[in-house]
Amino acid sequence: MYYVGIDVGGTGLKAGVVNEQGKIIAKASCPTGVERGPEPVIHDMAMLAKQAIAQSGVPMEEVAAIGIGIPGIMDPETGIVPFCTNLFWHNVPLVEWMHRDIDKPIFVGNDATVAGLAESVAGVSAGAKNSIFITLGTGVGGGIVLDGKPFSGVHGVASEIGHMIVVVDGEMCTCGNPGCWERYASATAIIRMGKQAAEKNPQGALARAVNGNLEEITAKHVMDLAKAGDPDCLEIFHQYVKYLCVGIVNLINLWDPEIVVLGGGVSYTGEFLLDAVRKKLPEMVFYKAMPFARIELATLGNDAGIIGAAMLGR
């Protein structure tokens, strides 16, 4: 059998037909157009699925299900998306509206959750029964896979690991709580620390890299300069790694997974980041005489959303 995966982003929609092994057979894409409201977007999602199926040459009767990865959550009992900030959706009956245009079983998961599922099927964590995927981007998201299946909790809201509180009365998070992990382990955190460092050292390499316009500082600027040995950015990097490992060790202590996978934009720092995390983490794990999860970088890149969404149906 085959499965359709739909990756829903704030700017673009992607759909693909995927086989049992997690290989994409055909893909299609279009702009999201969130300003139109949810109904036309959901209609486009269904049409995009049909387009991908037509391009694949797979007969419709051989498509078992459709999976959708969204930057939000869905109530598994009702098929309603209570909120999805990036899409400006509130109480949207996603499954009902999809069924207007396509008659297939529909499964929905958070985008980070499906990315973690994709890696566990066709990526770096393939073969591991229990794994945790961490996406390090504007925020911090997570995908927990237990016994080969994505874990979403009773209400479909589990794996919001970015909102573990790691610093009491810490930096205020967009969720309304202070001290969330994503305020310290995201690209946004790196940018914040970078701006603070550049303000203190306006003649430093980081400020010069953006010609003094600190609003143009990106996480990549900081990480590239840290790799090059700039002392200010190396200090930020080591601070970042410390907070990243605080969250990782909490997840290891809680779930004891076989593998922890780092994905998202910050993970493109590559071996430089991976080596630092692998060096720091053993100091922090609880059972120091026991083996613990290996840390790896994600491998599927932009295809993870399609593959993981499709695997929800499998």
C-alpha cells in the first residue's frame, strides 16, 4: 500500500505519495495562502494530494490513508484543530473539511512529531523502537516515538518539549510562561544572545558581520563565527550547548530513548554542534555507569514532513 503525506507550512503546502518503506514516489507543492482563511487552504491540501497521486501513477485504491503534519495540534476525538498560530486557525474542522474533497482515512499530527516519526522510519533513527526528535528552529519542537509509534498523549498535545520550564523566573516565553526551554535552546535564543554580545562589543566580529545593524544578526552568523574561533560567539555557543543539554538530559531521564535526533535550522551547524553536545552530555546524565541515548543529526531534511505525515497513516 501507499500513503499520502501533507506537510502544512505557513508559506507552502507540500504533498507526496510514500511507500511502506518511507520512500517518496511523487511530490507536489503550492503556496499556502493563509490570508484566504482555512477552507480554501484545506481544499488545496486535498487537491494537492490528488495531484501527487496522479503524478505517482499509483491507483487511488492503493492509497490507504492521508496523513497531515501541521504546526499546531488537533483534537483526536473530534478532528478539530483548536488553534494553529502560524496558520491563524481557531477551531477548524480539518478532517471534516478534507473529507469534502477526498474519501480516505485522515490522520493528523504536529509537524515536529511527524518529522520525528519520519526519521524513525527512513532516517537516522530507523530501527530504533524508542527515539526523540528535537527540532531547533525559531522555537523548539519535539517528536517522541515509543515502540515505533508517535506519542501524542491523551489529548493530542504531548511532546511540546520546548515548553519544559528549565529556568525558574527565566526569559518570558511567547506561551506566557517564563523560563521555557525554547527561550534558551532555539535559534531565537542564539540571536538574542548574539545581539546582547554585539551591543557590549560594537567593534567585535559579530557586529562587523552585519555592518553594525544588529537586527540583521542570525543564528548562522553566531554559529559560523563560533566555528571560526571568535571568542564572543564561542561564549554564546558554549552557553547554548549547556542549555540544550539541560533539556536533552531531562528527556533522557524521563524517557530513556535509544537515540535523540537533532533537527531544524540550528542542527545545520553540523558536527561542530554534535561534538559539543556529545562532550557535554555525559557530565549531566544521571546513571553515569550506564549507557544512554546516542545523539545524532537528522538526515531527511525538507522531506521529513511529507514522509512522517504519510507514516501516520501506516
